[in-house]
Amino acid sequence: MNNSQRDHRTAVTWIEGEIENLVRDLGKPNASAAATSAITLAFLLRAISDEEQRNYRARIDQIYATFNTSNKQGAAA
């Protein structure tokens, strides 16, 4: 495994861990800050591609959309 592959693997592992933390912390202030920062830094360091960056950001948006939908349904019940 070359350095670029190792950097990519490390970045993906880090981002996945931060997304797991985001899911645990949903509803708290700045829950997505660490995940968003990890994605941005990994992209700026060229450890992940532009497409991967977009996919991770879309994943965070989907997590929040699901969370917000479930909260609205719970409040209506």
C-alpha cells in the first residue's frame, strides 16, 4: 500500500468515525461540526476525492433530513 492509499484509508476511517459520533449526538448543538471538519480537511489534503466529499456531505444532509422528519412525526403524534 502506498502513502496515498494509506492516507485515503486513514481519512475514510476518521470520517466514518466522526459520522458515527454525529449520529450519536444528533439534536445537540454543532453535532455535525467534527464530521464536516474531517471531510473538509481530508478533501483539502487530497486524501479524498471531490466525489467522495460530495457523497459524505450528502450523507450528513440525509442523516439530518431523516432526523428532522422523525422529530416532526413524533411531535405530531
